[in-house]
Amino acid sequence: MIIKQITKYLEEWAPKEVAWEKDNVGLQIGDMKNKISNILLALDLDTKVVEQAKRKKCNLIITHHPFIFTPLKKLNFNNNKKARLIKDLILNNISLYSAHTNLDYTKNGVSFELAKRLGLKNIRFLEHQASNQYKLVVFVPEKNIDTVSNAIFNAGGGIIGEYSKCSTKNPVEGTFEGSEKTNPFIGNPNTFETVSEIRLEVLVDSWKLDDVVAAMKYAHPYEEPAFDILVLKNKNLNYGTGAIGELPQKTSEKEFLSIVKTSLKANGIRYSSGKNKGIKRVAVCGGTCSDYTNSAIINNADAFITADVKYHTFQDAEGKIMLVDAGHYETEVHVLLPLKKELENFIKKNNGDIKVFKYSGNGNPVKFFN
């Protein structure tokens, strides 16, 4: 199994196209054609992670945070730790891949896993992404409608939330007249034709559009299929920021803080008090997401768990919602275990013998003095 097969599977779950526009996700160092020996998963890349990869004979490291985020201007191996790590990876033929905000913004990614760790039920996105979908409208002869629609579905069109193969079909009457250079599927050149057709409408994610249109054209019987591509402002049900759900039962703020600390294995928690009416509905967002505090309030959350919260953000939230800073590392690292299981299942289905390891060390750079 080569790296490209693993990354293709990952990007079907967490497409690069849903990542923050300034992010740097995907292959950081290496070659997509390299055959994989073993895989190591980590939140960040550092010397200890690379050494563990060597010991476990892993030639692919997958991190959440991109190791290369800003452009590199030089590689000075004498006094630059990052440059030395890059050299070490290259000399040992170890490839590096990052799934960052695309893993944040997808179902069962960072925030969904954070919500599960806290025992939340009925988990859904806090905010959905918008304006990254199109509607494909194509006109098809009635007898060819199944062939064309199946081609579109197989290319990734027609997915709405947990439903696939979604479409709308309406009978219409089409007209055309081909020149002498045409070879129409129905009728004859230089003849005005009227045909019964089906207007097929399908929702398509923006990054799948080219493949879907190509599949439609290949399956369509006409020389020149008539179709429209409409830009949508719809909210995408499958991608978004943060998550929100409910605890099995209402708890006090003190009990809730204990749940957070224990579930996330946090050494310390910063927080501001909410309405003091108990905690039932909880919003979460792994990493730096305090900008979404108002969204949590609008969605009637009793508490919002995130990281890297500023003093004045705590101040603004006080009395409106219980705002909890549980730590950047602590709110993100738990995604590595479900990521490990996803990759192991994929490898097993494809009869691979690759082992997937989760970094056994603690890569949290933040320490607490008690």
C-alpha cells in the first residue's frame, strides 16, 4: 500500500478543500508513491516523535498540526531545529502528512471526538460551513435517466447530510435543431426536434464538481448535453466548526468542571461562571475557537469548551455562558485514537499488513506548576 492510497481515504473523510484557506494541509514532506511500512500518529512533530517513528519502523508520520505552516526561507542545518528535523525525515525516507483544520471541520473529527469524550449525546455541528456547494441541473432523455444519475452519484454527487443518491427529477419538453455537422442521439440533422426529457437536479460539493460533471458527460447520450451549474449559499450539513450536544442529565457547574478535567485528563482548567442554572447543553470546539462563543450562546448552550481563551473573552462571557479553557492539547489530542481505528479498518479491508501507532509520549508544551 502506498501513501497516496492512505491520503486519498483520509481526504474522502476530511477533504482538504474544507480546511481554513490559510492552512497548510496535506503532504508536507515525502513522496505519494512511497510504499508504507508502518504509520505513526501525533498531534505535533518534534524530535521525540521522529525517534519513535524510527524505532517502530514507521515511514509515514501523520500529524494534526502542520509542521510547515509558514513559508521556509532557508534550511540551515547548524542552528535551526526545524531544518534539522526536515533533514532527518528525508535521510530516513520518512514522509510527513498533516490533517489540520480539515479534520477540525468534518464529522467525527476533532470537535465531534471532544464531544464524545465528554459523554454528550445528539452531537451536531455548532456552525455549518456555507457557500461551498453547487446545484447541477442536467436534461436527460427519459430512458437514460438511471444511467446518468447513477454516474453522478458514483462520482460523489447527491449527498445531503447522512443521505446519499439525493436528486429531484421532473419531466420537461426539450427542443433542438442540429446543423449538418451533428449526429444527434434523437432525430436528424437540420430538423427541429421536440423530445421528452427529465430535468435532473443534484447537490454537489465544490471540490467534487469537476469529477461529477465529467461523469455526467461521459454517461449522457447527447453530443452536447444541456446542463446548468448554480452557485449556492446553502449550509453544508457535512462540514462545519465545533460541535454541540447534551449531557445525559443536568449537572452543577462544579460537577461539570470535574467531568471535563477527568475526561480530557487536563492538569488545569480556566473558566468563567455562566448563568449558575446548571449545565445540560454543551458546545465544544477543539483548539483556538473562542471566537465562536457567541455562536454557543445563540445555540442556547449552558457551557462552551475550547482553548486559548483571552482575559476579555472570559469577561464578556461571564453570566451568559460558562466558558471553559481546557487547553489546546487537551481538546485536540483525543482525535488520534479514532483516527488510528479508521486507518486500521481501511488497511484491514484492503488486506494490508501495515501497523498504525499512536505516539506514546506527551507532546504538550504547556506545563503546570503546582
